[in-house]
Amino acid sequence: MKIALLLACIGFSACAIAQVPAGGYVVADGDFADAQSAQWQRGEQRQATENIAALRQQHFLAMPKAQAAVADLAWPLQPVPDFDQFDYHGTKYFVDHGPPYPGIVEDYTCGTRTYNLANGYSHAGTDYYLWPFAWLMMDQGQVRIVAAASGVIADKDDGNFDRDCDIASTTNPNFVRVLQDDGYSAIYLHMREGSVTALPIGSRVATGDYLGLVGSSGSSSGPHLHFELRDANGAVVDPRHGQCNAGPDRWIVFQAYEDPHIDTLSTHSAEPDQSVCGYVGGKNVDDTPNYKSVFAPGDTLWVLASYRDQRNGEVTNFSILRPDGSVFAQWDFDLASENEPLPFYSGTAWDWKYTLPADAPVGDWQFKAVFVGLTYARAFTVAASAVDLGAASAARVQVGANATRCRSADGRTPPGCP
């Protein structure tokens, strides 16, 4: 966390420009990474091959089609219906097209958003991680993994520990493999324990069907979906086209290499705290956002903005607006002001602290941001009395505030839940 800069707003005057956040987080190298062992990969490939052969012998599966060169992959993540933020993810790593370790790494653009390891592993998929409170979002089941294309479930596993924080882990992942109708196999890795679809091997799934929840099972350093595509021979297929990948782009909706957006704007009673790992000292731990959306005059107000793909030089115009639209506080923010080691991060989160004046007008306020041409706004309430505070709190609960790990995402109750 950064050193706090405390700012107090007096009366109805606007605060001074606050360019320096009180605290912040960046997604660093090694965060939300994975490296399933070659032994596990061989075993899973062998099991999937046997499953497919058995299904064909039983006439449950047609003979393979010619592998398509068309864009038929849909977005593989889906927030729960009551998710009320702007987005929920960042994209960390892509397929490595460079030579094995210690050779240079090259993603599909010939950039370096990928990796290889001394044990011979070269990153074989695309990693989509939860952001900004990954462990809490995982436990609350806020983001589902869905089929990117129609096909048949060829292999799956569940019941494995799902709070790994180290790619050196030797545990097995919870996962689903789908033999797609286009002839390719899609592998969805690191699912939350107890969330894998109940559909048996051999079942058909359509594009968008539920497969599981994002987790951190297997060789994983944080909650994310590792999406991996392979051809009939088991070779890795990169679904993104670029200078270092001549293959076609297979996504129905183009995914930009850098896609700068604000994922969330939120308000808090105290500074939000991210957990480095969701399992410490033999116990499950979660992030502590300290969400709060209803305040009294004189209260401390923390505001947080989380980004995906933030780069130095991209300025955000922030403001906090009173119910009548007048400016309570206004400031500009540039990642460059934080003097981070890199000029670009796939995920960041920054917070600021204010004190509401004793005569703060009651009503609905706004925390607002303008970033790369897009406007984002988050409402919060200032209420005058305890009765008003209670009524407003009941009417405006930020997503996740009362969710639990036992929330059902697919009609089933997760194991161990009432």
C-alpha cells in the first residue's frame, strides 16, 4: 500500500486536487499464473482420448469433423445476474510462442505478456483473473465459467483444493474439457471446488452453458480461468491472431491486446484490504473490502477505482458530486504519478480518503470517473438520521455485501452447505 494522503473537505467547498492515492495495488509478475505439470497434462490427455473413444464406440459421439478455421469462440465468463459493477476481470498472460526456457518469451503480438519455466513449461493458454477482490469474488461465486463453443464434455474433475497460491503446487485442478463441434478441445482450468457442472462425461453443452466457477485449484497463484485450446493431435492452438501467431483469430468478438477500462468504482467505510493468498496458516481468508454505500454527515468516505490494462499517460478525471450535481471533490490521476517499476499493468486498484462535512447535504451522491473517453459513476447515499441510514442501507447494498460461499450458481447447493 502507498503512504496515505489524508484530505478533509470543509463545508460546501470542493477539496483540493488529490493526485496521489492513499493506497493501491498492482497485478505483478507471477500473479494469477499457472503451470500444470507435464505428467498431469499427459494423464489428462490420455484420459480424455479414452473417454472420447468410448463415447464413439457407444455411438454417443460422431466421428471428428474437419477442424474449422472460423471465429466461433464466445466469451467464456459470465457474472451472476445481480452483479452491479462495470466488469470483473483482467487478462494477465497469453500463449507463449517463443522457444523453450531460457529462450525469450513471445505472445501472439511478439510482446512479453506470457512466460516459460525452467521445468520445460511454456504457457499454453489465456489467463482471465478476477479483479479487484479475487478471493472474495471467488468465494461469493460472482463469476461463472461458461462454454465458449458447443460440444461434448470429454473430461472433468472436481473435489480438489481450490485455494492454491503457488504455481509450484502439485495438487490437481478442478476442470472441464469440452470437445467442441469445430474439432478443437477447450480446457477450462482452476475451477472452485464443488462448482464443476454435474453433467456427466459425454453430455452436450451449448455455447454459454454453465461449466463451473472461477477458482484457484491446481498449479495456480490466484483465482483465474486458464482457457486452453488444443487440436486433435494435442497441439496448443492460440485463438488470437497477431504478428507472432499466423493462425486465425477465433473469438467472435475481438479481444484487444490492451483494453483499458475501469472495472469498478466503489465506496467504503475504511481502506479496502486485498489478501495476497486465500489460505493462510491453515485457514481460509478473504479480502476485506469494507464496502459501505450509506454514510452520515461527518463520516469518513473511502473511494476506490479498479482498472484493467492501465498505462502511464492515461489520465482519469475523478469527481465526487453532491445531490445537486455540484462538485464536492475533483482530481486527475495518472498511473505515472505512482512511479511504479513498469509503465503498464493488466490490473490496478487505487483508493482515496475524504471526510464528509458535518453539513453534508443528504441524498444520493455520485463518485464519477472519466477514463479513455468512457464515463463511469457509482451512487452512494448521505442520510441524516439513524432511521434514514437503516432504510437507505436496506435499499442500496453493493454487490457481494451479503453473499456467501454457499450461494448456488447452477441450481445445485455446493458441498458442505446447508
